[in-house]
Amino acid sequence: MAKKNTKTETTETALRQPSEVKYAEELAWLESIDDGAKPFSWRLSPKMVRIFVLGSTPGDKLDRAVEQKWFGHPSIVERAIVTLASDRGLLLIGDPGTGKSWLAELLAAAISANSTHVVQGTAGTTEDQIKYSWNVAMVIAAGQSKESMIPSPIMTSMQRGELGRFEELTRCTSDVQDALISILSEKYIMIPELKGDNVVFAKPGFNIIATANSRDRGSTTSPAPSSAGSTSSTSPWSRTSAPRRRS
């Protein structure tokens, strides 16, 4: 009796598929015809990333149409792509329901083929949740080691050279925000509990897309990302405002 493909079965029955799975065939096709230069380890060139998100036009001269997935001003998507291509972190700010998270997911799917490295920010988010934690049972049995360490989604994206996502940045304390800025700036995470081989370095292609709610009064943005609204190359953040809802 033939065995079922568990991975395929799980994907087909998933309540909500990530964009890289939902649009897998379209992404593979775009990749097959993409002859543009790709920054770092990007799956698609910036031009194809734009087409994937905003849809194709007759001027693109493609053999098939690509549907528009995110509806907003094209310049927002273009600035986001340029920001990520220049190795700067991206901060999407906007009112609730303006598609910040959806845009972040689409960009991660097109660029890294993985949009699931996500940390949901809350008032209770700690540095452990953006760096690493420990398997307590393994630590008790054999002590702290890389085998007993549990990497966060951000650390996993660093190790794979992919995009990490951080939702609701402004709901976190300034200490957590500053820790995230440090990771973006230094491109490594120290693990002081380990002796030797205690640094995780980011591979080319690693970056972070964060979102922030402009109406969230629970917290404010740390001075580090707030001061990065300019185009200064010394800051890892570039702020892009999502479109506001019409009243």
C-alpha cells in the first residue's frame, strides 16, 4: 500500500497557506524566466519581486498575466524593494488593516521563498524571543550546548540567509527594539553561555521586515528606528508608511 506524502497532505489541508506555498507555481515560473540581477541570495530579481506583488502589465511583455496581490501605491512597494536590496531593514508603518503584514509576507515569499520566520511583538516580548532560548530538559541532562539551544525565528533566518519578520514592533519595550536594531547593525548574535563557537553570524540575504501600527498607543518606537526615517546609510532601518484608509 502506497504511503501518503505527509508534507503534501498537510499543505493541502492547511487552514491558511503561506504565500510561498499558495503561489508556488507562479513563483517558480517567474524564477524560470528571470534573467535580472539578484541581490545576495534573493530568489527573484527586484523587477520580478515587484511584478509578483503588484501584478504584471502589458508593458512587462510576459507570456502570462500575474495577478495583483497587494493594493496600494506602487511607490511603497518600490521603496520597500530598494530598501531591502540595499541591505537595510524595512519598517512598515500604517493604520490597522492597510496591508502591512500582507506586504511583508509577499516580499519575504518572493525574496526568500519563506515567509514564516515571524515574531509577534507584544508588551511581554523578551530578548529571548528574538534571539534564543533553551530546552530545559536537555540542559539538565547534558548542560548548555548548541544542541540544547532553541533558535528564535530571527536567528533561524540569520542562519539561512533569509528574511525575518517582526510584527507590531511598537508594542514591545525599547530594550527589545534596541536588541533588534543591534542584530540588524552587527549581523551576529553572541551566545555567552557557550564556551567557544559562541557566535551566530548572519548569512548573505538576511534582513528584517518589521511592522508598526500608527494608532497603537501601547508603546512608542525606540529612538534607534525612529531616527532612521532619513536615508542615512548609518542606520539599518528605512521607514515606509502604508497607505491610510479613506474615511
